[in-house]
Amino acid sequence: MTPTVLTPRPLPAQLPPIAAGTAVVMLALPVFLVARWPLGAWALAAVLWVVSQVFGSVLRRLRFGPDNLAASSVLAFGMMFRAIAVLVVVLAVAVSNAHLALGAAAVYALAYTLELGTSVVMYFAGPAR
């Protein structure tokens, strides 16, 4: 008997997790407006979110899997680069404006966490192979 965590499953659909993260970014706008926080922080987070998702969608078009290790490697390194690129941008902004970077990092982190959590739940809720 194989434990649930070790049972392979097909990849879940990507749209629901991305939509969940996008909803966090969109719902953060009214919070920023009501709290009178800098809208530049929200805008930076929104731009980082969109660029990251576009880059991720380009990477997901690769035919990855055990039969194509080159594409799988490009996908893995591309996804790591995506996270590092966001970090570098936020750190560069933090040098000049810590409040702007903190707000952007908080919104992006919440959106990414919800996207990841939704993906994990959908993966383990899916049928085993």
C-alpha cells in the first residue's frame, strides 16, 4: 500500500490556482485604498504578479516529463528564476523605498501562497494514477 503523498497524480488545472492568486491581488487594491497605503506598492505587486504568471505560462508550454529531461530542466530552472527575479526586484525597490517594497512583498506573498495552496489541494484531491 503506497502512502497518499507518494501516489503519483496527473497535474491539476492551472487556471483555478492562478485565479485565486489574482483574486488576492485584486482584493488588495480596496484594502490599500481604504487604509491609505501607497498605491505604488500595490501596483508593483500587481505588475510582478502578471509578469510572473506570463513567464510561468510560457514555461508550462514546454513538453516536460520523464521522456524529455531537457524541457523538464528548463522548466525547473525557469520556475526558480521566476522566484529569484521577483526577489531581486523587491530588494532593489527596498533599497530606495522600504515601505513600497514591504507592501508589494506582502501582497505578492499572499497571492503566491494562495496559488500554491490551491495547487496542492487540487493535486491531492485529484485521482491517483
